[in-house]
Amino acid sequence: MPLGLVALAVGGFGIGLTEFVIMGLLPEVAADFAVSEATAGWLISGYALAVVVGALGLTIATTRLPRKQVLLGLLLLFIAGNLISAIAPTYQLMLIGRVVAALCHGAFFGIGAVLAADLVAPQRKAAAVAMMFTGLTAANVLGVPLGTLLGQAAGWRSTFWAITAVGVVAWFGILALVPRSASTATTGSVRNELRAFRSGQVWLSIVVTVLGFGGMFGAFTYIAYTLTEVSGFSSGAVPWLLVVVGAGLFVGNYLGGRAADRSVDRTLLAVLVALAVVLAGFALTAHSQVATVVWLFLMGVFGFATVPGLQTRVMHYAAGAPTLASGANIAAFNLGNALGAWAGGSAIAAGLGYTSPLWAGSLITVGGLLVMAYARLSRPSPALMPA
């Protein structure tokens, strides 16, 4: 395994921790700033929308710059944003800090995914992308539960101070372990990168990403409320339940990468069907604590098993200019996050209860499944992708 993949995973860990840890701390943050659940949810959806802007804007702006230096610069932006969040005296400044940190997210994973794929043999590309995204799963397995525990014990600000420190460590990891070739390799011209968007399959893949991941986040954004208000768990149990989700994410990322190297489209179709069923089943049985633990694990498995395949599919159809398309797909993941957070928050605000985000997520996932089925049927040639 190239050490560069480890470095990219370290960076992914820090960024993933920033994105996801707020979910376990959302009740504490909302209470501290005296805002509603739906308003606090903008710390998640606002972050996601900023990722969309950064993924496209910063990727275009850094097109002709060396990849390694770009990644290091993006991590400096990440550090600054989390520092602002840690010291924010108001909700508005906290939101600004989240936006600043989010700007680096899409470009980092977009450029990093292309670099990861370039470090391995062609038949291992999906597995390499999955390795990079292992940082995200590790953030959920270890970082989010521990960050939530730290935030509950010492105040949520302490968690963001810790994330700032993680960002510094990640910066030095990229500096030391990403190979020298990344210091000279660039993404090429903007015009060449834009040509990738002539492919209808690129656009279909991006829509599947928005809906497939949006379904997962429709449920996950407000999971702390579901666990405490419906399933009857104490707030102190939430971090440990997030470990269960994180374990599922880790398993799903690994298995999804291996399956996608054999058959991208069939893997995505099967996983989206399973995710829609899991979210609906969770909504029906959320009152049972035993069933909830099982559903949390399965939600993690199928929610993240789509990631390697979705990213690989976009990069494949983008052909010789995959960097901007890769960044656009990272933006699509986070547009899906924003869609899911908005849908779940709207359902709660409408008085539909704390299981309503699960139903919203299942419906959004079904939409992604339908688009994926159309994308497979309308492929230019079966030879272009694994069956």
C-alpha cells in the first residue's frame, strides 16, 4: 500500500471529523446558542453547501498548481475554520467557521481521489479511493464518538479545539508522506477539465450521488434526537451508538470498494435498494432499542458502501480529465447532505416526529435508485464499465 494513501486518509480523518462530529453535539450546541433544532441543523447543511462552492471554485482556481501544495493549502483553510468555530461567541460566527472549514472539503477529496487512483494499478482504483475515504470512516468509528464524549464532558468547544489540533497533524502527514510526484503533477487546463461534463453519464452519476447520499443524511443529521426522543436512549449513550454507525461505515466502505472493482453499476443498484429498505425498517421499529442498534449498523454499512463506486463511476466517465468532475461529485455528496438535512428538519418542523427524517431519507434514496437504474440502461456501451 503506497504511504501516500495513508497520508490522504489522515487528511480525510480530520475533515470527516469536522463534518460529522457536530451531529452528536447538535443538542448541546443548539442549547448553548438558544436556537431551535432546525436552526442548529444549518451548521450541517450550511457546511454542506459551502463544500459545494469550495469543491468547484477552489478546484478550478488551483487547476494549474501542484497537487501536493494545493492539499497543504486546503488543510490550512481547514485549520482556520475549526479555530473560528472553537472560539465563536455567537451562532452566526460559529456558522462562519463551519463555512470556512467546509471550503477545503470538496477540493481536498476531489483532488485527493484522483491522486489516490493514480498511485495504484487500474484494477485497484476503487479500492484506492476507498482507502482514502477510510479516513472518513475512521472519523466516524473513533473520532465522532470520542469527540462527542469530549464535548459532553468538557463542553462542545473542546471538541473543535481538538479537531484544530488534528488538522495540524494532518498537515504534517501530507507534507511527509505524499510522494514527490504530487508536487509537480497538476490537474491540467480548466477547458480540458470542463470537457468531462459533456458526458451525460457524468451528470447522471452526480445526481445519483446527491440522492443516494442525501437519503443517508436525511436520517443521520437528526439521529441524536431519534435515539433519545424515540428509542429512549440517554444522551450519554449517543456517543457509543455512533460507534455502531461508524463500524458500519467502515465495513461498508471496505466492501463497497471491493465490490465496485468488480461491478460498479450492479453494486450501486443493490446498495441503494438495501439502504432504502433499512431506513424504512428503522423508522417502523425505532421504538425498539435492540432493533435500533441493528439498524444503525446497517445504515452505516449501506450508507457508505455507495461512496467508492459513485466516485469511481464519475472519474471513469470523465475520462482523461477527471479532477474537476471528481470535485463536482464531492460537491454532490455534500449537496445531498444539505438536501437530507433540509428534508429531515422540515419534516420535524412540520410536526411529523423524530422518525420522519428516516422516512424522508428512504424516499430520497428511492429517487437515487431510479436515476441509477436509468443511468445503467442508458450507458453508451456495456464495455465502458464493469457489468
